[in-house]
Amino acid sequence: MGKRQLVILTAILVSVLSLSNISLAGTYKIDPTHSTFGFAITHMKVGTTRGVFTDYKGEVHFDAENPGALSGWVIINAGSIDTRLEARDKHLKGRDFFDVENYPTILFRIKKLVRKGDDYEILGDLTMRGIRREVSGPAFILGPVTSPFGGEVIGLSGWTVINRRDFGISWNDKMPDGGFVVGDEVKIIIDIEADKK
């Protein structure tokens, strides 16, 4: 989103809020039935394997008047990984990958929203297999809006790319031409809908 678009969106947001009595700041609980925590990774150099985590919880603190102060946390059950193939999911849960027996959760802590030129990025810490790394990526926020049920709701979407080896996940299998089956870079895609507490 460009600077001009952001200014227009903010102006519309403030106008809507003033008419609807929505407060500008609050803590929002992630709604798992309307959110997605997914990933994508290269397979055999020509394909892309995608998956999601289906069990997670978290909160986001957002102030429309001070978006840079965005903060929050998400705890993901690593054993809830789903790539639509049971045998592959079993392998991913094992010691070669997530090692869910010893590291049952993945933690993402949002630290702030950072301006990058005309756009914004979320800055946070990702902890996986007991290893914490700082990550960042493009992001945007929608809302807050009033739901038909009377509550306040925001949307938060973003993505980042990590190297799985940075988190101790290095398993691979060699291909006949000398390449590898699994890519090192993993794209993480987040789409959150959260309800004000």
C-alpha cells in the first residue's frame, strides 16, 4: 500500500470511527475460524508444497491513531500441521523437521509496525524448535469495523520468507541430477481476523 493510499484509508477510517463510536485502540483476540497460518516451500525444484496449521491462539493490540505501536503474539500447535498428506505430515512432525515431541509449539511475537518507504512491514520474533530469530515482512491492517453481532473486528495480513536451516531444520534428499527435494526458503503467509476483547 502506497503512502497516498494509506493516508486516504486512514482518513476514511477516522471518519467511519467517529460516526460509529468505535474506539481507536484495543486488544483483539484471533478468531481461528476466520484466520489462516500457512506456508509454501519448493518441492523438487519445480513444484510448490503448501500447508497450514489448524490449532493456534493469540492476541493483537492495535491503535488506529498509532499503528506503529502494533503488538501481539500467536502460539501455534506444531502438531496441527496439515499438508493434505498424512504420511508427509507424520514426517514433518518428527525429528527431521518440527520435532513436536520436544518442541510442541511455535511462537510468533509481534514487536511493531515499521515504515519501509511508502509501505509498512511487521517486525517480530519467530521461535521454532527452541530457536528465536527476528523476522519481518510486508503487512497491512483493515478495520476496525463493527460486525453484524455488535463486536469490533480487525484484519491483519502479511507474509515473510525464512530459511528453515536457521531454525535447525536441515533434512533433505538428493535428486538424481544433484539437486535437492526440499527447498530451504519457506514463505509464511498470515491472514488474521481478530475480535475486540
